[in-house]
Amino acid sequence: MRLMPTADAAQLDRAFHALADESRRAMVVRLSSGAASVSELAAPLDMSLPSVMQHLDVLQRSGLVRSEKIGRVRTCRLEPGPMRTLEQWIAEHRAIWERHFDRLSDVLDDTFPADPGDRR
Amino acid sequence: MRLMPTADAAQLDRAFHALADESRRAMVVRLSSGAASVSELAAPLDMSLPSVMQHLDVLQRSGLVRSEKIGRVRTCRLEPGPMRTLEQWIAEHRAIWERHFDRLSDVLDDTFPADPGDRR
């Protein structure tokens, strides 16, 4: 079995884990339309600021989000790389799996050919 | 903020969580090329059968995998729906975010127009 280098695997672990929570996904969705301060991220969420900071910490350790503090305001943004890595991982393996089903479908077509009268 | 119905959110939580582990991803990759028995899934993994069963349980609760026991053999397969849901979630939000960057890029192009001599 082809296994990816451990660093990539650990990055995928952290990124999938980061998205396995509705509040963290809401933060990512908010950031997908542009940078936001921590209080802007927290505003629509029904949770304490320390909880928001914990979720932000998970997102930052996953690499999906980075933040920068200027004065008293911490501004957060999405990072493109990890989201693209996730999407590629899913797309690649779904493609392999769908080719498998296409082959199965071809076998069924050969075994049970369609009535030529059905073709238009 | 538009929040999805809770059932969808819980399904996304479980599916992202299921993929946040290298061994479980290896099982999904194996199943993406066709159905497999539990011992076929376990063979390339350096872990006990009970651990494999625990990972399989997480995958099944996520909906990504289903299994069927006939006699003594439990056969596992991928389920298309949840993987597609994940891919759509990622693709949709990456698209929003990339449009945001495209607009930013347009602003920069207007502010700092390219030297017409560079165009070919």
C-alpha cells in the first residue's frame, strides 16, 4: 500500500480534525469571505471567548487559519494550502472509487446489453 | 450566518472525524478500489484486529463505509454519499474564498496596472 510521508499524514489528520466541528466550520466559512477579527468570528457563535480561542487554536495548529495581532486586535485569515490538500485527497480517492464503479457498470452492460430499440 | 440543519452538521462532524486518522484513511483508500473483508483491510496495517474493528466502527458510524457479514466473513464497502458531501462542502467554501481573492487581485490590477509592454 502506498502511504504518504508522515508529515503529510499528520497535516491531513489535523486538518480533517479541525473541520470535524460545526463551530470551527462556521469560523472557516466566515473567513472564506475575508479576514476577520476574533470578536467578529465570535459574534455569531453562542460560546464564551475562551472557547472561541480554543477552536481558533485548533484551526491554527491545522494550518487552515493564521492570525496576526496588531495592537489589541487579532486578525484571522484562511490559508489556501491545507484546504486544497484536503480537497485533492478526497477528489483523488473518490475518483479511483468511481472508476471502479464505472468498470462494474461496464461489466453489467456487457452481461445485460440494453435493447437496441431503446437507443435514440 | 447560514447554518446547515443539525443532522447534516452532525454527519459532516462524523465524516471529517473519521478521516482524521491515517489508518482509517488507509482503509478508505483500500476500499476505494473495491470491497474488502476485514482481514484484507487489516493485512497492511500494523495493529491488532480489535483496533481495526474500532476504526471500522468509526468509519461505519460516519456513514463512509458499510459492511455485511455473510457466514464468518464481514465484507466492507465505501458509501458514495458522505464522501461526496465532504467534497462539496470543501469545494463550495474554497470557491467562495477564491472568488474573494480574485476580487482582491482585480483591485490590485486596477491600482497597479501591468506595463502594456508586458502583454503579448
